[in-house]
Amino acid sequence: MAASNFYEGKRLSYDGHLCTVRWTGEVAGTKGSWLGVEWDDPSRGKHSGEHNGVTYFKYTEGLGLKPASFEEQQVTYISGKKAEEVGFDKIRQQLANLKALRIVLVDSYCVSQPDAGKSFDDADLARDVAEACPRILDLNISRNLFEDWNEVLDIARQLKALHTLTADGLRLRRADSLFSQSVMKAAPFTRISSLSLSDTLLPWADVVSIAAQLPSLTSLSASGNEYRNLPSTQYSLPETLTIITLERNEFHSLADLAAALSTLPALQSLQVKSNNISEIALPDALSFSPTLFNVDLAYNTISTFTFIDLLPAVFPGLTSLRVSHNPIFSALHSTTTHKPLSADDGYILTLARLGKLKTLNFSVVTEKERLNAEAYYLSQVAAELATAGPEKKEEVLRGHRRYAELCEIYGDPTLVSDAPLKPDVDENSLSARLCKLSFTLDDSVAQHGAHKSSFDLEVPKSLTIYSTLGLVGRAIGYHHPMLLELVWESDELEVVRENEAEDDSGHYLPGSRASKEGAGSLGRSKFREEVLVPRTRQLGSWIEGRDARIRVQWSAKDVERQERSLPRP
């Protein structure tokens, strides 16, 4: 291939890696012509474009190559098949009955031209593709060597039934040619409902100009295009859009995209995961359409619950949310005890703060989950208020927008807060590392030969639940401790509805204070209980403080079997 055949914008493939020519010419002190190319894969090539103090081009992923390098690569083989710079005619020859195909994937085939130039219609327009595969509904031409939008349009024009066009990873010279093409008014383009232009690095204005010419478009993807914001453009997105995907860009706030998308009246789903979004930064009056119910904010940089609290104002129709893999869930701490909280705690607190959610992180929210989450959240806010004192009440409540609403639903929570304050203990002392556990045996356990119905143990907080079960078995003279279950009865109150003290089988937890008091009606409080699941987790990660009440009962998994035949000590 002669050097004159290379020009700025030409698409090439070198050893299977796609690139675009950005510069051609001679380099002082060397022989022959050189090319400055920009790789599609940003991890390849770091040439600065400078040689002996002279700058020839500036591209982060640039690399200087001789044209001869590409001459040697005109025909390459992948798995023994030709794959370099072919047209649809060669693909047609390799495949059987193409006329019946509905879904065609030719991504990464190094296709460099839309047709073979052998068949034309009455208007002198190529029709090779239409003859080869006329029934295509879904076409993927991603990561090929097309250079101009007219080539893409020429393919789409010939496919009368085309509904989905995926053109990811292309590097096209211009999009403004669309508006000089009368072909854009042809019937096929009115049928395209899904368009993907991800990893094309097209300016947002070009993406909008293309989408604006597709009146039936419902789904648009422009991920991985390095957008920092979505500026105003000459054209508007189609009002038919229901799904927009803008993943793997560089947005920092919802304000970066709200101006362009908040006016879409039919938008239902917004996918913006894997950005750098950490704040709202929107004017109070600006919000998305109430039709938008699904938002994906996973893998961003959300670090505070203030962001979560503001979501209902920004997305008034929000019922499905994904926020996993954000910093807020990896650095959670209790506002009262300052102990670390788990990702599950973050899930509960997120659910409680968003009253309309039906799906969170792909999990359907059940009525029981919502009840438990809101009760837990209500008690946490109440504890924070008690710790902060009356003078900081307003400040605390500003961080919990749903507190008043939840109090209306469940009533004001009560807290046991009149216990005498204990003197400070040196955290490094032996006593600070010990925990006094007061055990009470459930009646069903005490009836099977236990030596005593209650006892105390002082153990290290570093003791595992497995070891604690062993100590309990030894203390009551029972040789099968793994059939037992330890239930920590905390001093923290939570609000329950009728039957909330029941377990999953519909029975009251045996011996629980809630079952003795009665479950009550809406707004009744009970002491929160936690089952200490047998594992290597330490007691100190479960139990707060230096004293704890623990009920010993039969493991829920073995109740029926134990009732039929229980081993004696």
C-alpha cells in the first residue's frame, strides 16, 4: 500500500488492533514516510509524537509507524480465516442462507466498506446488503474500520426491517453529513428503536444530532465516551426515549446530565454506573420526569447519605435503584457507638430512607423487609437524638428527612436512656476486653436435663460464636452445643406491627420478651434481638458494651427434629 493511500482519518488494523491515522509525513533524520496513529485501545502506544526536539503530532495513545508496516498486514488470519478489511460480500460468501437472518453480529471483523459495489437500485444506490440479508432486525457493526457516517447510513438504508443498530467502538470522521442526506427521511430510519454509540468518543452534540433523526428511538447508549457533562445542543433528543445508558463516563454530579435529560417526558430508565458521581448539585426546581423509575448509580463515588436522601426530589418517580459498590457502604459507622457497620446495614438504611422503593440492588423489597428497615432506622435516629441532646436536635433531623414521616406511621420511638452512666474504662485494660454474658435457658432447653436455667460467664470479646456455644454446652452439661442457638436481647427498642415478633414459620420466638409482652398493634415497641449465628465472627463485633443478655434456645433449623428425638446429655 503506497504512502499516498494513507490520509488523516483513515481506519487501519495492525496485527488485529484497530487505529486511526492522525498524521502522515516524513520525519527528519529518517527515511521514508511515517504515520501517526491513534489506537482504539488506550493501553497501546504512548509515543509523544516528538522526535529530536520536533513535535509532529500530539496524541496520548499515538504511535509512529511506517506505512510498510501496514503493507505487511493487508491480509491477516484469525483462527485460520481471513479477517482484514473485508466487505459484506466476503462475509456473505462464508455464510450460508443469509436471507433468513434476523440478528447479525459482525463486530470486530475489520469491515472497511458497506458493500461490494456490485448491485444498485433505480436511484443508483448500492443494494448489496439488502440482497444478502434483507430481513435483519438487529445489526451489530461495532469495532470495524468504517470512516464516515455515510457508510453506516448506507447499510441501515438497505435494511427495511432494522430496529436495533449497535455501532460501538467506531471512529467516524463526522456526523453532520447526516443532515445533508435526503436518505435520512427514508422509511427504514423511522423504524430504528435502539441505537448504541458507546466507545466512539463522539461529542455529545453529534450523538444528539444522530438520535434526533430517529423518530421512533426508545433506547440510546453512549457509554465510555469520556463525557464530563452534557451541554446544550442545536438539536433535541427524541421525546420517545425511555432508556438512556451513559456508563463509564466522567460525570461528577447529577447536574452534569440533568439539563440535557430532565426534559424527556417518557424516560423510564437511566443507567449511569461506573462514573465519578458523588453529589447532586441541582437547583431545587430541577428534577427528572415522574416517568423515570429505574436508576443505576452503582460503582460511583457516593460517600454520604445526604445524596441518598435527596434522590426522591431529583427522581420523583423512583421505585428501582442500584447503588452498590459505592464508598458509602465500605466506610459505614454507627452515629452513636461509632462502630463499623456492614454492607447489609447500609442496604437497610438506604431502603428506610427511600419510602417508594420496590427494588434495591436488583432485590425485590418485601413488606417485611421494609418494616424491619424502617423500624431499625427509626430507632437509630432516636438514639442519635438522645446522644446529641436537645440543643442539636434540629441539626440531627436535617440529616434524616424521613424521620417525621416515619414517626407519623409508627409513632415516636421510646428509648431506655435513664441508665446511670458508667465510669470510663481504659480501652487497653483487661476489663475493657471482657464481656459479662447473662444466659437464660428457654424452657424447652431447661427441660432436657440442663443443670441450671440461668448463669453468668465473663469471656473475652475476641471469643468466637463457636467457642461461646461450647462454653454454654459445658456450663449446662449438654454435649451437643451445635443444636443450640444464642439470641442476644439488646436494650435497643424497635417498632413492630402485629405478629412482628413471629419467626419465618409464623410462630413466636420461644421465650422472647416480645412474645411474652404480645406483639401489639401498629406503633408498638419491642427490644431488638439478634441471633448469634455460629461462625468465626467474634463476640465483640456483635455485642456493644460490656454486658449482654443472651437467651439459649434450640436452633430453629433443628426444632422439629429435636422435638421428635432429642439426645440426652
